[in-house]
Amino acid sequence: VNDLRDAIKAFTEKRDWEQFHSPKNLAMALSVEVSEVVEHFQWLTQEESRNLPVNKLAEVREEIGDVMIYLTELADTLGIDPVEAAKAKLRINEEKHPATLVRGRATKYTEYS
Amino acid sequence: VNDLRDAIKAFTEKRDWEQFHSPKNLAMALSVEVSEVVEHFQWLTQEESRNLPVNKLAEVREEIGDVMIYLTELADTLGIDPVEAAKAKLRINEEKHPATLVRGRATKYTEYS
Amino acid sequence: VNDLRDAIKAFTEKRDWEQFHSPKNLAMALSVEVSEVVEHFQWLTQEESRNLPVNKLAEVREEIGDVMIYLTELADTLGIDPVEAAKAKLRINEEKHPATLVRGRATKYTEYS
Amino acid sequence: VNDLRDAIKAFTEKRDWEQFHSPKNLAMALSVEVSEVVEHFQWLTQEESRNLPVNKLAEVREEIGDVMIYLTELADTLGIDPVEAAKAKLRINEEKHPATLVRGRATKYTEYS
């Protein structure tokens, strides 16, 4: 992840693009890239989404790469380590959704059923 | 990253939530979490977005944590390593936007100016 | 629609918020509101999404209202009539996806099946 | 708006696409189309976003058309009138943000400044 962060930084600096890469703009770019992932799944059933043909999977992999690039750059610009942020958030989520209470028929998921 | 992936997997399994976490649904959840990042920046100037007060920065860090969690889980469900996918995509981007051609007044950015 | 547009304009002017409502910022706000719609559907099956309980439907109606508000304001700021834009785009889509060719097993939808 | 709704319905039925157009899928498609609007603005300054060149404005108009199409279809599938929903939500927003309290230096907008 540190290698990736440094490679992205070098990529952006070499092109003199830091001026465009404010956190506001990077957040927008991140949302655009995520939509390119969503686009692959919008008309699929959940079952189909679990069984992508290899050529589609390769396309989704590229889009996930773009999402990871912008997420890493946005986090770095704000002085945040995304992996540490995720681990910290996972601990918060552990407390918010105790396994003993939400198992299987989680309130979170079953309010519609 | 591998630790994070394993922790997320354990979190989901302990709650019996794999049934809800199809790639289609995880892509939707990822887009919802990204919007919670975007929400913090929507009314700010670019300058303000580079200088978040500490309490706002802490909130954005949590949202970035959530984005990283869903991105890691979506990628894992598809058998994709998000860091490797990003490195591969960065190499593609290097060729698509050669530094000598796009430096500073990049076509990508200057078509409006 | 014209009444709605005028009511939104009055709402924004009365609060002196035009300064924040650039097309860039309104596009971000539009995307945030759409995610609040998506959030209601992210863990549902397609079947469940067709049969929302009345309390959920009322919440989704409010979110759709917010999306329509920002879409109307963004379009107005750019001098665009959203209903006319939709009618014009529908004619383009008619030509792009001729009914005789795509009926039922539309390429657009069946590339995965 | 009623004409638009009927034209979209005819378009979808003629192609036998209702089977794919669950509220869940339409919400995803709506978010994808909104991102195509956001994409036009992601690297622009707010000032630039207020002064789009005519060729860009024509492209944004098409994307806004697509957003309006999916919003209308999603609302119709749920039995919601988007214009009425927006008017009702605007009345709620009027009460939530009283003009006398939020004028100019609105709390909503000034928490960062």
C-alpha cells in the first residue's frame, strides 16, 4: 500500500496535476469511478453478479483498480492511511452490530422481510 | 491489507451476512459509502477542502474507512486483490497519459480553459 | 415543473444560497441525494424492491423529492429544461436500441446470460 | 411530465424490458447516469462550471435527460409523482431551514469557514 501511494504521488507530480487534485475533486473522481463498477452490475441478478464471465471480470478488475487509486490518493492528501482507517472503523462496526444480536436475521437486513 | 481482508471476512461470517453480500449489493453499498465522503465536500471550495478542521477530518476518516472496507470485501468476493489491481491500472494510465504530452496543461484538464 | 422551478429559485434566493449553488456543487449534491435512494435498496432482492412496505415507500418518496429538487435546480442553472432534455434523449435512445433488434433478449441485457 | 412518463413506459414495454427494471435496478441506473453528469464537472473550478462551452453544455444536457428518464421511471414504478414529491419535500425543507435563521452565513454552509 505504501508502494502504491508513492507510485500514485509520482504519477501525479510528473504530470503537474496536484493543482487539480484537491480533496473535493478527488472525492468526485472517486464517485465517478465507483459508478463504473456499479454499471457492470446494474442489470444483473445477484446470482449473475456472483458468476461474472472472465472478460467482464477483467473489466471490473480495472475499475476496482481505478477506485483504489483515487481512494489512496484522496486519503493521502488528507494525511489518512486507508487501511488503518478501515481497521479502526471495523472495530466501531463490531460494537454497533454485535454478532449475537444481528446474526442471520439482522435487524439491519430484515426490516423489509 | 491481508489482515484487513481476513478481519472483514470474519466480521461478515460471524453475522451470517454472506447471503446479502453479493457483488451487486456490495457495489451498491460501496457507492453509498463514497457519497458519505462526497457529502462532506459538496459545499466547500477546493481551498476549504484542503484545510478541513480536525473534527471534520475525523468524520471523513471514518467514511474513508467504510469505503475501504466495502472495496476490500467486494474485491475479495470477486477474487481480486485491490492493491495489485491498482498497480496494474496505474501502469495502463501511465501509457494513456504520457507525462511529456499532458504535463501542466493536460488535454484531460484543459479542454474547458 | 415551471412552478417547481420557480419555488426552488425563491427558496434558494431567500436564503442567499446562490453563491454555493454552482453547477459543480449541485451535481455533487444531486449524487448525494441519489445515494440516499440507493441506500434503501442496497440489501433488498429485486422482488422486495417491488414491494416496499408503506413506511419505507414514504421515506423513498422524500428522497425522490430531494433528487427532483436538485435535478431541477442544476438544470435551471444551466438553462436546461429537464423534461425537454429527457424527451430529446428518449428519441436518441429509440434509435440506439431499435425495438425489433433488442426485444426481450436485448444484447444490452443478455451479454451475461 | 405525464407525456414523458407515458413515452418511457411505451419505450420499455416495446422492448420487453420491464423484467429488468425493478426499483433496485433503476436506482442503480439512476446513480450511474448522475455520475456521468458529475464526470463533466469533476476537474472544473466552480467558476468554470458556471461557464460551460456550448459543446460541453450539449453533452451535459443529454446526461441530464438520461437522469430525468430514470428518475421518472423509478418514481412511476413506485407509484410516485416526482414533481409532487419535490413540492412536498420543498415544504419540509422550508421548515427545516428557516430563511431568517440561515440567511447568507447558513450554519449548513458555514461550519467550515
